[in-house]
Amino acid sequence: MSDDLAVKVRLGLDDLATVRDQLSPLIAKPPDSKVGVIETAAACAMLHSFYTEIEKILKLVARGLGEPLQASEAWHKELLTQMAAPTSTRPAVITTDLVETLSEFLAFRHLFRGASIALMRWDKLAPLLARVDQVYREVKQEIEAFCAFLQSEGGHRP
């Protein structure tokens, strides 16, 4: 099962890479650019997708290992915390430093889902866009390390 889970998780990383690549034109814009509502809306949607792809990977790991997913309203934040805590059967999937960073993207996701696009401002999106590449690299590195664990002897469960 662990090898199968590692394959599925790596497919999730491929999806995340696709979203990251699609963000490239928006990431390349200077923070002080004059950006219209269409580009702002695109940036909002793409940042939402970027975080959602990361969350899908983490949910896949939890479900694949038979770990419960919380049912509370704060389940998104609880998932991050859960994945940063080692268990008796696995190491931490992501670091607490990455949890802090991802929490900023999660906060944006909640704002995006509850606010009108018309209220979104480029100057508020630009700092998140500027961090996408670094966050992508960190997520990829930490998730790949976890996949290596899954495929090692220690990752095989009876």
C-alpha cells in the first residue's frame, strides 16, 4: 500500500507543478503593476488552486494511512497541524515552519471563498504570488522525503 500511496502523492505533486507553472505569468508581474480586474481574479483563482492542490495531497496522505480527518469547521488548519506531527507509524509529513507558511495561503483561501473578487487588490495578492515558487519548492522537497519514507522499509505497514 505504501508504494501505491507514494505514486498517488507524486501524481498530486505533478498537479501542483502544473498549477505553479500556470501561475508563472502572474508571478512575473512586478508588485506595483497596474493590474485589471481580470488578472486580479485570475490570480485569486490560481492562488486558491495552488493551496487546494497542496491540501489534496495532505488529505490523500491522511486517508491513505487510515488517519482520521477532523469534521470541525477548522479542519483545514487541523489537517496542517496533523501532518506536521509524527505518529507511531510515520514521521511528520511537513515541518512546522511549512505549516506557518501554508497557513497564510489557507487564510487567503478562506478570504477568497468568502469575499467578492471586486474587493480583491493586487497589492495584497502580490506578496503571496512572490512566495509561490519558494513554497512550491518546500512542499515538493518535504513531500518527496515523505514518499521516500513510504517506499523504505520503515514505510511498509503490515
